[in-house]
Amino acid sequence: MSAVAEFVRLLSRPRVEKKMFKCEQTESEWATVYERWDVLYVWALLGTSLLLWLFRALSELAKFQVATVISDILFTVADLLLCILLNGISWYCVVKRLGFCGRAGYLVWAVLYVFLNIGRLQTITWSHWYLFYFLMLIPAGFMILALIQLYRSSRPTLLT
């Protein structure tokens, strides 16, 4: 349970530091960079999702589509909870468990974040309101970079 409390504590204090933008770091610094961007990713997700929901809700209320607004609230809350859970799991696996399944775990998480963000970008074809998801690419890109760097800087190990 202490890992959950630590992740919640990190979420309560997002930080942007100069070193998060450097391309040369040690392995432990890359883990910290990943951690910082993971927290910012959650906040970017929260902000873009709520902003998108607000614009959709205003548009739907103007057309008296109350049932759609309620359905959007439920979908947005479920999506946010699922994404926060996924980011908490990724933080735990990458930062606390060093990739979880070793060096390859860093690549697995990097590929997962690539596909998650490609999926979000696909929504842009549905409506111009989804352009807010472009904001997600900033932390996602830095998270993927940190994961690749963690993979590159970690030592290969033999599974026994």
C-alpha cells in the first residue's frame, strides 16, 4: 500500500525541472525523469479530458441532449480512473521494479505508450474537439524517450 500512497503523493506535487529536458542522463536520472513525466502525463490527461468533456457537455446541453451528457460523465470518469491506474502501474513497474520484467520491460512500456497515444490521436478524426489530445504528446514523448534510455543504459541480464 505504500507504493500507492507514494504515487498519490507524487500526483499531488507535479514538478517540472530543467533536467527533464536533457538528453544526457544517468540511469537513475532517467528513472526520475520518467517519474516526473508520468505525473505530468496524468495531469495532462486530467486537464485535456475535463476540458474536452466541458466543451462536449456545453454543445450537448445546447441541443438538450441530457442523456448524452450523463453518459459522457460516466465515460470520462471511467476513462480517467483507468488511465490513472495504468499510469500508477507503469510508474511502479518502471521506477520501483526496474522495468518489472527486467530490461525488456522498459521497451514493453515504451511500445504500450506509443500505441496508447496513437489511439488517442485517432480520435481527432471524430471531431475537432479532440485536438486537445495533442497536449498529451509532450509528456508521452518524453516518457517514451526516458523508457528507451532506461533500456539502453540498463545491463542485459540472463533469466534463470
